[in-house]
Amino acid sequence: MRNGRTGQRQRKNLFTGILLLTAVCSLFGCRGLELENKTEQVEEYTRPQAMILVANERNRYENVYSEGIWEITVGDDEVGLDRLTVQNVKSYMEQLKLLCMLAEERGITVTSQEKDTIRQITDAYMAALTEADRQYIGCDRSDVQKLYTDYFTADKLIRSVTGQINSEISDSEAKVIRVEQIGTTDRRKALAILKRVKIDGANFSSMASRYTETDSIDLVLRRGAGGGLLERTAFQLEEGQVSNILHIGEMYYIIKCTDGYAREATLERKNRLTAAMNTKAFYDVLAPYQQEHRIRFVERFWNEMDFGEDGGSTVENFFDIYEEAMK
């Protein structure tokens, strides 16, 4: 298992990103799986299994936005957010089923030790349920264990595929720095400012506050983000160093590097770039499979679900319990 919050966050973001990518694709066909115009029967999730995630998302949104959020409608058809949430969960679970099918095709299974871990995760979830949660969801232990097993299997598939590619992003590639800028349309003014800063030792920040014609003084620059001459010059500066005049368009700029390595911002960008690269690599594998294997759940309960009386259910920790166990 992976260690540390960084690995945990990267895995969760990657898994969520891939499921969202697959969910936005069009889904067609009859019950089950369409493969080269043949339909193979696929076991759908039951209503209690679906309610585990429906309740999770319902309560998560209510805790942030209050119950009034379900009064909001969207689009010309005025579809309620409750219906959209149910449909999103349905799409999510359809794609979860697709990932499990791909995992089976690739020979990815759950080992005995991993089954023990899943049982422990299931125990933790069941122990945290209140009586109101149990009544609202209507699930038993087997429903929870089934869902965690599929979630684990899909996660293992993703780790198997992305573990075979070199997605390591160096600190240099992800580097983020901070600079201050002075910009003016007057070249003579820029020359005078440069002299005062470089020769007379005037405070750069004070000069920027007084003379810049730009909307802002402080800039955060990311290597490779397409900043042109200003970005290239900035990344050549040492921390505390001031550039010469940069003529860009109608403006004359002078910049000073105030932070040559923004550590937290660089790490965050590095994680984001790595996750994006992994997501693309996995989707390159998934997309052809998805074109031939299309799933659509048609059980009637999906259209009958509503966010009426919940009896006080508050559970929203299905994914949190999993991530905690996978640290």
C-alpha cells in the first residue's frame, strides 16, 4: 500500500478524474454490455448498493450547502439537483462496473490479503452507520463489501496501468517562482527606474508601487506556462536579482525575482501535472475498450429515487474510510 498523504491524494484525484472522464462519454444500448452488436448480461448494482453512494453524496452536499440546495433547478427543463445527483451517481457506478470488467480481462484480481483489507474497511463503514443511516440506505454488510471490492479492483487496475509509465515530473519542470514587476510605456522612465534600482539601491517594491502602470506588482510564474520573454527571463534570475529592461509589445518591464523556488506551489503543480499525465495514459488504454464495451443501467429504481425524508441520515464517509485505510 502507498504511504503518505501525497500519494493518497494523487491516487484519489487520479481515480476520480478517470471516472469523471468516462462518465461524460455517451452511453447507449440495452441492459448489460454491448460488444460488437452482441449483448452480454452484466449484473447491475442493487438499490441498496446504489443508495450507499446516493446517501453519501446527498449528505455531503447538504452539509456544505444545506437542504435548500435541492430546491434548485438547472436548465430549460428545470431538472432538480437531486435528480442530477442521482444521475451522476448512476454514471459513476456504470463506469466503476466498466473498470472492473477491464480489470478482469487483464487478469487483475483481489488477493487474500487484499480481501482482508476490504473486510476491515467494510467493518469500519458499518460500525460508523447510525440507525437512521441503516434505515435510509437499506444496505447490509454484503452490499458494502461488494462496493468496496469493486472500488478497490478499479483502483488496482489504475495503479497497474499507470505504474508502467514514466510519469515522474521533475522539480525543475514543475517549478513555480514569484516575481515583482514594474511596467511602463515610457522607455526613458524605465531607464531611470532601472538606474535607481540597480545603481542607487532604491527599494524595488517601493518603486513598483509608485511607478508601475500594470494592474498588479506580484506575479506567480510557472515554468512552461507560455509566458514568453518575461517568463524566460524570470527563470534565469537568481532570487533577489533584478532584470534589465524587457521590451514586450508597447510596454517596458523590469522584474525582480522575490522567490526563486516557491516550494509548496511547486509541489502542488508537480502533483497536478503528474496526475494529469497518469490520467491521460490510463484513458488511452480505457478509451478503445469503452468504445466496444458500453454499459447502461436500466433498473427502474434509478428513476424512483428522491431526496425526501431521510430520517436523520448523515453518513458521508464512504470514500474517506477507504482513503484512510489505503494510506
